[in-house]
Amino acid sequence: MSKPMFDAEALISMFETATAKQGAQLRKAAGDATLAALQGRELSLKNIRGALKSVAEAASAGAAKNLTAGVDPETLLDKAVAGMDDALLKAVEANRTALATLAAQGADLRDKHMKKALEDLEKMEDTLFAALKKTAAGAGAPMAGAWGQVLEKMQAGGTLSGAQAASTAEQMAEQMHGAMRSTRAASMRAAQALAESYTAMVSGVLLGMSEALQSGAAAKKTPRK
């Protein structure tokens, strides 16, 4: 897999020097890093898992250097995971947008590409868990213990992205069934071509969403004259 497109050293440094009061900043930093790591790649489960693992390892490395009085490593990791979950919510939305486009084109849910797209969407939460478990397995004490606590809470309560992914998969399955009945005469050849490039399409949608967010942030920073 290609080199992560985020500044791992900057994220490590941020977690290394963070205080317990910087939860919101840590969450945003982890979310932004995850989105940056995903940009320019097809949003396959393999690439998503790799991006999540890279961000988790950077946050873990920084938190491990921040074992000072009053700073709980578990709290820092909680914020990192929350940020990664936020980024996955955007990936789920990118999938929903791409699936809606295919449904409008008359895509057949029985097509192998569509079946895989919906199956992968439902595996989004498991992909996050797998990436974090691998990070935890490679972490030394006391970080392994902190990761264990974070994972235990996540598995008990679930994730926002996992819940949204499951809901989206169900909704899109119903929508595609309806689209098949009402637009069976649509150009299935065009739908097939779109289906075959599905992960690339989702990546493009996510990139557009990220650019829109960045443009909005830049506009807010522009001082009024």
C-alpha cells in the first residue's frame, strides 16, 4: 500500500503534548488525518483498514510519550478513535451517494459489484475494529492495556459509522429494488460500467466532500473588510 497521505509526525507530536482538556482538537486531528490518508485511493476495505491502522499507530505512539501526571492514555485514545469514526461517517456518506447514483441508473442489486458494495458497507465497523486490534497487538505496555479498554467500550456500544453503514445498506437495498422495477428499461450497460468502478467513484465523492469542507473552513478564516 502507498505511503499514508497525512503528516504522521505532526499527529504523534500533537498526542505527545496534549492535555486532558484538548479532547475536541485531538478528535478533529484524528478525523482529518484519516480523511487525508484515504484521499487519492479507492475506498476498498483494504485501503480503509490500512489508513485507520496508520492513524491509530500515530496516535498511540504520541500517547505513549505522554504518560505524565493527569493525562490518561485511554482518554487520548478514545478521542483518536472518535475522530476516526467521524471520518468513517463521511466514507459511509460517500458510499451512499455513489450507491444512489447507481440506483438512479438502474443498477441491478444482483450484480456482483453491487452485492459486494453493500456487503463492504456493512463491514465498515468490523474494519475499524480490525485495524484497532492490530494496533493494540503491536503496542507495548501500558498502551496495550489502554487499547484493550477502548476496544471493550467500543464493542459494547458500537460506533456511529457502523450504525449508519448498516442503516445505509438496508435503505439502499430497498431503493435499488424499487429502481430495478421502475427503470428496468434504463441503460444497464452504463450502470454496469459505473458498478465496476464503484470504489473509485466513492473515493471521488469523498475527495469532493473533503474539498468542500476545506473551502468552507478557508472562507470562515477570511477576515471581513
